Amino acid sequence: MHHLLPEVEKICSMIVQKKLVYSKYDEVGVVLFGTEETENELTMEVGGYEHVVVLQNIKVVDGDLVETLKKIPRGTLPGDFLDAIVVGMDMLIKKYSSTNKGKKRLCLITNGLSPIKDPYEGSKEDQVNAIAQQMTSHGMKLESVVVRESVVLDENVSVMEENDRILNLFPKRTCAKMVFVESSTSLLGALKTRSISPVTIFRGDLEISPKLKIKVWVYKKTSEEKFPTLKKYSDKAPSTDKFASHEVKVDFEYKSVEDANKVVPPEQRIKGYQYGPQVVPISADEWDAVKFKPEKSVKVLGFTDSSNIMRHHYMKDVNIFIADPGDQNAILAVSALARAMKEMHKVAILRCVWRQGQGNVVVGALTPNVSDNDHVPDSFYFNVLPFAEDVREFQFPSFSNLPASLLPDEEQQEAADNFVKMLDLAPSDKEEMLQPDFTPNPVLERFYNYLELKSKHPDAAVPPLDKTLKRITEPDPELLAKKKSAIDSLLRHFEVKQNPKLKKSMKRMREKPSGSDEEDNYRRITSKNKVDLIENGVKVEKIGDLTPVQDFELMMSRRDNPEWINRAITEMKNKIHDLIEDSIEGDNYPKALDLLVALRKGCILEQEPKQFNDFLHQLCKFCLEHDLRSFCDFLASKGITLISKTEAVDSDVTEEEARNYLVKREAKPE
């Protein structure tokens, strides 16, 4: 395992680093197996347990232990992991005896490719049973991480299968779990580097009806791991003061606008809320009276088909509902309900108030989670659903409404399909990459690494991102090199442009107060609200004469103010109109056609068909009135039509009407 030990060192040192932040009184010991030396108490007391070394006796975590784990000695002999487990158990039993039940954890990291010695008495299964019994009686947990690379030599297959069978016995006999990982990235996330005690957010009745209630406990299943709180630290206390807390206390004072020296006491302050142009003051008593104060409860509002609950409507964290562990009737009821819901493809809609005095009500979907393990009871997952105010509606044109010229052809579709397959994270012949259970947060991991470095070297610079963590944040360079042909094919079949960068505005956009004289069909965007679009150092604020189509597309793509779209369309109309009016014997017609095609495309993409259709009507009318009918004929020859319903759902023009519009114009008026 020598080539994997650098990753093992990282995960082990990371466990201790996090303990120094969150659990600084935890105690840790380290045992190595497969070493040339033998150094453990059991060998001296009873014999055996050779090639097992206690690298670090159990003690309170400190910075020295981090350094020790960053330099693990390399062994030279096959290692017996059962011997190592027994030595670790012996250390825990001698240190804590039967105390601290449930708080003692053994973490085994192995590749499982070295043979296990036959015991002096009985079989290997008997040995596992004896170890598991001792672990249960002393309240120990075992976590086994088996690092298994995709290629295993034939001579190791039988040993590997035997060891896997032995390790799989532990979860059946005691509190243990085993995971297999293939990559260094998965290894980093295989062991939980921070243990969080489960805490219920609700204990009470799941009320299905006033006469039918089930005792349940609710826990958080997923919750975002935040950065540890950084505290303000004062260095003003004398260095000789051992009892100094170095705490920084913050006090706020509110002073009068009229008299800067006059402090306004709390009883003379009141909160106000913006309501239009005025501020409405609301006292604390009034606010308390307005608050909704529901009773603590979890009630079933009804059931619906699981297909009616959209995945993108899930909000916040996921909670898990389990039956009260001490209530057999509740366990049976939860199991029956979960299995019935799964069989009927139903979910329950719940109204939840987790605690008394909670100021809001949560409505969510309860999804059955039927266990496939006989020793694990059935449960439910709960996801919060949005209210109407929480849903964000964004209108985007459908691909099916676009003209054929804007849809991908077969070659483009095949190139895109191959590109997606190339970046498949779950290929059939390999371990799935970036599994949530095994993928650590690279931002947090980097923070803890730097915190440990900073504790020893206060002036240390921030190091570059670790290469293992970089695999989480960036595509695999080896994969990209192997699949270069798929990338080249994608670039060859599609036009690729550089995405223009928007300069961030320092001021937030504000709506004009109602009644403003400046509200009209064509609102000018004032310089106060402008966010300059910069491309190659040139500000693009209007459609120029040099590259009008590109300028139009850039203005249409701006999202800092909705008026940019109206402004771009209006300016493009004016450009087209000017080109036609100034044309001599049709010399400007091709350029005007290019602008009209760009305008039509933009109006389809932004679902503004009426603006284009009205403009085309007006343009043809103008041409007929000013002896410019040749331009209408030119458009007809180029197949320019109105935007129909099939291209934009908001259009009121049928496909036949659009197709025949300019054809009808060809007959000269009498």
C-alpha cells in the first residue's frame, strides 16, 4: 500500500486537525500492521501479534500527533488486520474498561490483499465472533475502509475474496460498517473526519387523524457543514496573565441625528418597515401580536402521487422520520405505512411545526424509505416544499419552438452525445466518481490544512490546492487527454464564441417610483443604472455601424436591466429603417436583410414575436407607400416570414399565415 499511504496520511491527519477545532479533548491512538518490527503490549503478555506496532498510545489530540500521522513509516511485510484490530481493542479496554460506551471507535484502513493467519484454536469465523462479542460488550464501533484498485493480480484474488468475507462478518455480528473505495479522492471522504452526535429536531406524534397518531423521532439527514466560527481575539492582555480570556466584547450605541452627542436609549427606539415611499413604525409588542403562533405538531394533510412532487421543488435540508425506538407498535405502524405508500407510489404532504413558539409553518413531502436490511427498520425522508411566494418563475423559450435552422442536426447531436458520455462519472467498468458520501468539501479541507499550518508557522503563505482536492474541483486532465477527439469534434460542429464579461455594478438597480414622468414605451437607461459591457476593452452600450449584429446580440444578452432588450430591438428597427430609406437601387438591401434576420432570431429567443411581426407589417407598409416595393420582393425571395406560433408560443400568427404573408404582397395594388 506504499503508493496509497500519502492519501492515508492526509485522511488520518485531517481527522486529528478537525478534532483540534471541534473536539480538542478527544483521545486518539495509532496502530500499524505489516511492519518489520513488533511493538505492542499483547506480544509481551501473551505472545503472537507479530509485525504490529503501536505508533502512538491513546492520548489527547495535539499538533505533534498531526505531524506523526503525516510521516507514517513504510512496512515491508504482509499485514494481518485481525491482529491489528485485537491490539487496538486491547488498548481501548485497558484505557477505558467498560466506560464511554458508544464513544469508542476503531478505524481500519487496508487493501485486504495480505493473508490472515489461521488462529491457534477454532476457525477464522470463531475468531471474528469472539472479537465482535468483545466489541459489543465494551460499546465499540468498527469502520473498515478497503482501498481496492480496479486491477488486482490473479494470485491475490483468492486472498482478497477471503478477507472480504471475513470483514463482511463484522456488520452482521456487531456495530460495524465497511466501505470499498478505488480512488484517492474517495479515500479522503471514506472516513468521517468529524463525528456529529445525532440530535432530534422533533419528538412527538405523527398525526394522521385525531384518532390515529404514531410516535416518531425526526433527525436531520443532510445539513450543510459550515466553517467553524472565527472569534474576535484581543492581544491587549499582558502575556504574563494566564487567566486572560482575550475575549472581545462589542457594544452598540445609537445616537440622535440632530445631536451626535445624544445617545438614544432602547425604550426610545423602534423598528420601521419600508412601505412604498414611507416608513411604517411597528413596536415590539405589535410585532409580537402579528406573529403567527402555531402549536407544536406534525400533521398529515393528505396523500398524492409521487409523480406530482417535482424534484426541483425540494428546499433546504433533508430530514428523516423514524419510529420511536422504544415503541414496537410505532415501529410496526411506520413500516406498514411506508410499505403501503411505496407500493401505491404515494407520498404524504405534511404540515410541520417542530417546536413550541416556532414562528413559521413548514409544508413538505414525506417519502417512504423501505429498508432492505432486516436489522434496520423502515423510515421516511422529509423534504420541505415551497409556498407560492418561494417559487421563482423564469420564462425561457422552448427548443421545440425554434426554427429548424436553430436546431442541432444529426452530426451536432452525435458530437454532443459523445461529449456527455466522455464525462460520465459512473462508467460501467469503474467506481462512480464524486459520490456524495465519499467526496469531502475541498474548501473546508483546504481551510483545515491551512489552519494547522498557521498554528505552527504564523507567517506561512497560503499553499496551492492539494492535487487530490483539485480532482474534485476540476475535470480529470488524464480523461480530457484521452478523449481529446470528442472535444475536438464538439468544437468542429458548433460555433464557439468567447462569453463577454459583465462589469459588476456597484449600485443595485432601483425601480422608479410610481407616477414618474419618465415612464414611456421606450425607457432610457440612465447613466446611474448603467452596467458597462466590456469586450476587449470596448464599451458596448448601443448598436454601432461597424458590427451592428454583434452589438445587437450583446445588448440582448444583458441581464442587468430588462430594458436593454427593448432598447436593442428599438435601435435595430431604426437601423433597418434607415438602411432601406437611404438605399440607392437596393445597395443597402443585403445589409438590411442581415439585420432583419438577427432581429427575428433575437425576438424568437426572447419571446417577443409581436414586436417583430408589428415591425414587419409597418416596414412593408412604409415600402409600398414610398415606392420601395423592391425590398418586399427581396424579402420574399429570401424566405423572410412573420414569426408563427410554432416558433414562439406567444405569437398570434399561424404557420400558414406567416408563410403566405409576403407572397400575398407580390400582387400590385390596382
